Amino acid sequence: MNIDALIEKTGGPARIAQLTGVGSEAVRKWRQAGTVPPKHWPALLQLPGITLADLTADLPEGNTQETDRPQQKQNLSTSTPDLKAGPQSGAEETLPPAGATAVLVLADGTVLWGKGFGACNEALTGELCFCTAMTGYQETLTDPSFAGQIVTFTFPHIGNVGTNPEDDEASRMVALGAVVKEDVTLPANWRATEDFRHWLKARGRSGISGIDTRRLTRLLRDKGPQTAVLSYPETGKFDIPALLDKARQWPGLQGMDLAAEVSRPARSWDKPVWAEMLKGAARPSSDSELRRKRRVVALDYGAKDNILRCLVSAGCEVEVLPATASGAEILAMNPEGVFLSNGPGDPAATAQYAVPAIQAVLEAGIPIFGICLGHQLLARAFGGSTYKLPQGHRGANQPVKDLTTGKVEITSQNHGFAVDENSLPQDVTVTHVSLFDGTNEGIAHKTRPAFSVQYHPEASPGPTDSFYLFERFVSLIDAQASDNRSRKKNTPQNDAAKGA
């Protein structure tokens, strides 16, 4: 690549001067010389798309010894390494920088070195995503919806409050790994029972610190989801070309049914939300409403435990069935309501067995409430379709407008697919919309007792703006029960009995 093309690729003369810390006169001299001095290469190698080959292609003869110096300084420094450097593209160096023990390799060729923590793994491969939540990293990593994903945390201080058994959202961690900026510190929280690094190691998962997560997030924002490999080998040896090939061979989440993999066996659930949450969350308005327990079957496509707690606190008696439960199995439990949980993977794949079961419940006239993947599956049961989002929504600060009330909620979200509003039939109305990108966040059927939202009303930690949805579900169950009693009371048999 000639010098003029290189300057344009970096963003123009002003940009390359800013990146390398020189003036415009220096850039002019580089044009005359036909090359950038090697001492400035490390700064340029941080840019996505700039490779060592770009910088050496037109290097004048006699400078061949210089070509190794920046690479050695960048990757083999004996001083403290700059592990927070930005992405490098096209790197195939198998020796890590001094102090680096892990690497993150993206399918586009980006290579990021850092410090590994948690359990050693040769190659954890999945979709790289980013989460903007400032708290709740333990909840995030144990949320089954993150199956098949490596989570980049945009908040720099991850692990600083440790971990504890109460904050797990499932019995095991299915997220593949964690990408963080700062090194994990000792826990500083009265609730902590275990260091985050030890917690991660006990679950066989890896983390990598020292990554410029801000730059990485911009890359994901601009290029969309990337397949990545997180490697933290016990040997300390890296085969970058092999890791890159592994990243490029991974098929991606589209078309994957992961719900059946993370779903847990049938079980009863009777635990309410934590006492601290109850102080701020809305609850049924009378003791009589609390005493009456509505029989609810929750379909576990990857349910977080706090969803089940919220159902209990709203006045439900919860029986959980696995994702693959049939319509007959659901109806055999004689539920007053059916809940469709969150979960991972492509809704189009899970729909193959989930939609017939949901449609059986709809035909029976039983109230349905769905969230996240459950929302997408309900839309498909109505006859709609879903699609993969360019970046996805993951974080605890997502604004959503309730079109039925005009109110705006700050919501917690974790999804990479969305409902296509244009595919919905006329008897389905849109109830919620994202104020970030206008995508669908909620639907309701006009004639059947069924509704759903894309976000997580149960999030903890996170906003409690949306607890009313659990109460709405309970009210729907009560209204349906009242209608059923009225219809039963007015049947011809009852009229005949009155006449007798």
C-alpha cells in the first residue's frame, strides 16, 4: 500500500497526525519519503484494518532491519505491556506480548491480547456481544439467554463486588466468557462470599482483562456481531491462525436452537422476590389477593430464577415445564395462566416445537404472558416472523415506550433477535416500542388473553419500572376466571336447575 493510500485509510492527514502525535509538516515529509517512520507504527497498528504489511509494502531498501523493531516493541516488550491497546488486524504472531496470558481473536482478523483469569481454556468460541449494564455482572453471566456468547462489559470495573450464591440466575453458567477493561480486584462488598476470578474458575469459564472495551464496542456497533475465540491456554502458547480459522468456521447463532440445551427439568417454584426488592416493587393491593394463588405453568426456554420469584410475589403458584413440553402436557396441568420465559438462540429454530404448544394454549383460551424469547415465540404463534438485529440490545438502561399509557420505562434487555412488526396479523396490536431504534418491544392480541414484551421486567439488579406487567398478567388471569364463572353460571343446565 503506497503512502497516500495509507494516509487515506487511517482517515486523512489530520487523523494520522493526531494518532501519531506529529504535525502536518511531518506528514508532508512522510509523503515525500513514501513511508511512515517505524517508530510510529505501533500507534497505527491499533487501527482496525491496518496491518504490518500495509506499513512495510513501500519501505525503501536498506530499512529491512527496522521492520522488526516496532513489532518487537508491540508484542515482545520486556517492559510493562500496553495491554489496553486497541484492536490489531491480521496479526498472526504466536508469541504474546510480555505479561499477556490470553487473547481474543475475532473472525474479521482483529487480535486483542490481555490477561486471562478464571479457568484456562484453549478456545471458547461463540458470538461476541457487549452489555452496557453498570451492575449485575453475575446475573448477566448466569442468565441462560447468554448461551453461546462471550460478553464484553462496557463498564470498566467488573468483579469488584465479588459474587454470592443468591445472585445466580440459573444453576449453571452458560455464557462462554467475559471481556473486561480493568484487572479484577479483590471483592469489596459485604454480600460477597467468593472472588469473581475463583467463581469463574469453578464454573470452567475464562475471562480476559486489559482490553480496550470502548474501542471493541465501537467495532461491534459498526460491524455488527462478530464470532470470536477467547483463548487462555494453560501452556501459554497461541496459534493465532488456528484460532482465527476456528472463529471463521463457527456457524453463528442464526438457526441455532439453544433453548432445549439450557432448559431445566420440570419443577415447582415457591420462592418470592428478595425482601429488599419488595420494598420498591408494586404488589397486589389486598391480603385476599395475596392469599389466592393462580395456577401458572412457566415454560422454561432458559428462565432466570428471578422471573419465577416475581410470578410468586405477584400471587402465582408456579409449576415449571421444560422448553419441549407439548400442548397436551401443558393443558394436563389445568393452568389458569401460562408464562413463556426468556431464552437463547434463534426463535425460528425453537419455534419448531414451541409454537404448536403455544397455539394449543391459545386455542384453549388460557391467558399467556411472554418475555424476551417468549415474546418472539408468541409472535410466531400469532403468525408473525422474527429477524436478527444488527447489534442486539443488552443492558439495564434501555428506554421503552408503553403505547397504551404513553409512559416511558427504563428497562433491562438481552436479545439479539426481534419481532418484525410488519409481519403481524391485524388482530395483534403493538403495545411497546424501543426509543433507541424503534424496534418492537411488546404486543397483545385483540381478542385472546395473550400479551408479551421483549424486555426483562424482572431484572435485578436493574430498574423496577416494569413489575406492573406481572400484575397485569395476574389481572388477566382473574378476569378470565371471572368470565369462566359467569359463563358456567349462565349455562342451559344451570338455567334448567333454577326453573326446577
